[in-house]
Amino acid sequence: MEYKHFSHEHHLTLSKVQEGHHHQCHGCPALCHPPSSIFACWKCNFFLHEHCGNANRFIKHPAHPEHPIILTPTPTYCSGSFICNACGSPGNSFSYSCALCELDLHVNCAFLPLKVTQKAHEHDLYLYIPSPDSSQETTKEVCKICAKELSPKLWSFICAKAECGFRVHTCCATNEVKPGQYIDDGPEVIDQTSSNSAKSQPEVETNQTQTGFTMDQLNEIEQLRLQMQMSNQLAQMMASFNLANLV
């Protein structure tokens, strides 16, 4: 079965990764391991995890309800990379981004499950999205699984029972990715932007195909993203030119 993906010039075929082989996904930093399914262009050695290849071009995410976030095949910044607002790690491939707000998410981070179970804790853990003011917090916390420091401005999973005080890195809580998780029945997410209570689980409208934005509006946002990319490149060229004149 052939599949045309917007990020690649050739048609891709859906294949299985064979035992003993590994392929680098062009959509995320993770390798494609057997026996997982991949979209492949064997001519170019271009590969995508099935969930990266099926990721929607835009979604409404509870972390950023103001605007849809758009799937871009390459970062829009002059550096050619981005820093993920969810995990804090750099990326140089696919990202979900809002050019208006400079929000960038790895594909895997954008589709983290909103609720997980973890054998290290007896209760369910919920995705915790801190408010912008959280970066001012001075209290240090460590992950209850890896014992490494937790950043107050990055996403994590926490127990809704305040008395447990159980909080962990997203990568420690789960490796699960759910591209089709956004539905209309109000999935649970702990979002400090709307409440400081660890128990607040607001309803969010996050159906991937019902974002509330018209295609014209999305095209306008995409055009703005491209204009910002061109402006950044022009600024970089001007800075290089001015530096050369000073030497």
C-alpha cells in the first residue's frame, strides 16, 4: 500500500521492520524497532514510525487552547532546531508548533497519554502542564522514579492525590504514544494554567478533526509561520553581513 506524506517527495510504503534491523525515524529522534510498522521510502532511506506518519497536520492541544498547533517537517528557527516545551530536549525533525506563541513540541510529547498507570505507584497518574508562572518556583523536586531533578516549567505526570506527592518525568512515566487520543468527552488533564489545584481536570475540546478553525484560518497561520521563518533567515543574513563589514 502506497502513502503520500507531505514531508517527502516520493510515495511511501507501509512495511514491517525486520528482525535484526533498525531504522532512524525522520519524524522523531527514536529508532524504528522490529516488529513495528513503518512508512518507508527505500530509495531515499526515509522512514517514519506509523504514528509519526499518521500524525494530523494540526491539532488543538490542552496545553495551548488559544491556537491550533501545526505539524511542521523541519524547525522554523535559524538554528535548524527547537527546544520542546514539554520535555526540554532539542529536536531537529517533526514538531507541532505555534508560530504566534513560539510553542514547539516533539510529536511524541504532543501525543503523550493524558492518564497512565505506573507500577511504581498505586494510583493513576495524570499529565501535568505547568502554568507560565511555574518557572519562578524555587522549591526543588526530584522524580520519584529516576531521582533526577524535575524542572518546574516542564511537563510531568503526577498523582491527583496531594497527600502522595508523587511526580515523575514524562519519559519515566510512559513511552506510550496515542495519536488518536483527542476526543470530545473531556479527557482528563491537570492544567495549572486554569487552576492551582492538583485535582482540577478541566474538559477540553481536542478532537483532531473538529478544531473549531476553518481551513482558511489554518492556512493563514501557516503563511504567518513561513513569513516568520523567512524573517528569521533574513535577520541571520543581515547579521552575518554586518559582522563581515566589521572585520
